[in-house]
Amino acid sequence: MRSSGPRRLWVDPIGCRAHGLCEELLPELVSLDEWGYPMLADRPVPPELVAHARRAAAACPTLALRLRTER
């Protein structure tokens, strides 16, 4: 059973290849640095953006973006 606690985005810095798709799909929480790597908002994902965050994580070409439940 999934916890319904706050969710937060996480990126695997080794797995990320700077495709930038996460920023295109979720600009409210993701920006890109000068090399194209994601910089994530340092806050939980608002409930109204959880579905969008899930889609962005699923669309990541290297599966480096993840949506985790905070404990």
C-alpha cells in the first residue's frame, strides 16, 4: 500500500544525461542549469502537481527522475 505523505522529486545525478524533458513537462518544479541538468525545487510536490510529476518521471529517457514519498 502506498503512503499518502508528501512527495518530493529526486534526480540521479549519475543517470541523468541532461535531455531537459523534465523541465519541459514540469517547469513549475524543474529548471535547468547552464549545462542542461535539472535543478529541482527544494519543496514537496504540491498535490495538484503530483500527476504531472509522475508523468515527468515516467517520461525521463534515462529514468533518472523519481518521485518519492517523504517519511
